[in-house]
Amino acid sequence: MNKYVFYIVTSVICILIPVVGLLYGLWDSHQPKIGPVGDGKPNYPTVPQLVPIVSCFILGVVNLPVAIMRYRQNKKTYEDRKN
């Protein structure tokens, strides 16, 4: 696996992990927590908790087209050198 494929895989991971984490967090916040754990009210994520999730997602979305473009350029250059 070369560095361009690794760059694409990393971008996809930066897109998927925050989405899965956010969905899990929202699901968990809707689970009833009563007794010593909580008072039964949902605990929604706050803005400081959402900043890393949103920034990682945006980073992945912005870098994925760049990664694909660089991979295509490298592939084209490799084929030109081969011929």
C-alpha cells in the first residue's frame, strides 16, 4: 500500500469515525439513566464535545478529494514512466 492509498483510507476513516461516534453518543444519551447513574434526563452533547467530532469530519471531507486527485496524478505519472 503506497502513501496515496493510505491518504485515501485515512480520509475515509476521518469521515466514518465521527459519524459512528456521534450516532453512538446520541443513542446513548437517549437511554434511560435512573438511580445512582442519573436522573432520567437525556444528556445531549455540548458544543465543546462536538468541536473535535465536527472538525475531524470536515478534515476528512476536505482531504478526500485531494487524496483522490493526488492518487490519480501519481497513477498517471507511474504509467507514463512505465511506457
